[in-house]
Amino acid sequence: MTDDGAQAAVAARVPGAAALGLLAPPGAVVVPALRLADPEWTAQVLTARAARQRTADRRVLATLWWYSASSVLLTPVLAGLATGVRLSAELADTRLHLLGGGTPVAATTRAGQGDLVPELRTALAAVVSAVAEAGDMRERPLWAIATDSLANRLLAVGRAVGDVEAVTALAAPLAAAIGTPLPGPRYVDVSAPAGRTVRFTRRASCCLLWQVPHEVVCTSCPRRDPVQRQVLLEDLAERM
């Protein structure tokens, strides 16, 4: 894939583009995104990550992998949507950039044409199927992770460009257009000092990180008691 400059145009409009994964870091390993839809390649990735993740549970490994990979994979097209630059969501047009240990850190693609929705639906369905097969698990929890990644990435871009309200408003219509089995993304606004509100994703998925040794349940995990989760989010909002 040749770089046509379309993603660079998006990155130029988003402050902190490198931290969001819109710019590939030097020295990262480049992998064609089509491999994400290959269950054999994905199974090899999960096996390689097992020692570092300190678990042999394939479902946990697959869930954690997809939690990071989906976030990185979706970032370019969502940032493009937010900034008015159409980028391709086709796996054949996309490259994944990995740091040491196989950690996804960025994705790059080219300009897209036509309707974004069928491309996203096809790409997500292909990768979810491969991850489910490699992790010996159901697909539905992986679709829930996809919707949380969609919501999280739009929220991150919205914060970066200084318009959380407008950018996160793109989430629900996009997910509805993609359709089932992708759940509808949700947000929650939490009060903060000085009359501020801070928006967080109201997650539909659990990353299963708490099933890894020495890790705990995430602050926004849907497994948490709702009252406890609200208190923790309010504490986080105060520090933002």
C-alpha cells in the first residue's frame, strides 16, 4: 500500500495525533491488516502473547487482543469522519503497526471512496470471526468490544479537537447504520469541579483484564456495581 497523504491530512487536524495512533512510530513492525482476519495468524499472536499476559486462557487472550487491536484499527476512519476526510476502512487498504511484544500502536490507511458503512461492517465481521475462532469463544462479546472501541475513539478525538459533543454525536448513527450484532454505543456525563461535566464511555463490554494475575477490575467496567462505578468516575473526572 502506498501512502497517498490522506491520513496525514487527518493527523494535521487532530492535536496529539501520534498519541492517538494516527501516526506510525519509527521502528514499528508493519503488518497488513488482512492478517487480522486470519484465524491461524491470530492464534499464533495469542500464543505469543500468553507469557506476557500471564495466562493461557484463550478467551482472555483473545478478548485482550481485540480490545487493543479494535481501538487501533478504528482510529483512522473515525478521526477522518470527525474531521471531514474520508479514509478507507477496508482491511486491504490498511496496515497495523506493532511495537515490541506485538502491541498494536497505530493503523494507517489511504483515502476511501463511497459509503464508509459497508466497509466498516465487512472489516469488523471478518476480524471478529477470526478472533472468535482463535480464542474459542462466541462472537457477541467481541462485537460489544467493537462498539466500545468506536465510542472510545470518537471520544478521544472529540477531546483532542475540543468538541466532544459534536464528535461523540457521530457514534450512535454510525453504529446503527452498521447494524446488528454491533450494540449501540453509550456515554455518561459526570459532574466535575467548576461546573464542568466530563464524558465517559458507558461500556457494553468487559476486557477481562481482571482475570489476569495481579490485575483489577477497570474503573468503567460494566461488571462493577453502578453506584461504585459512578463514584469512581466522579473521582476520575475531578482529576481531569
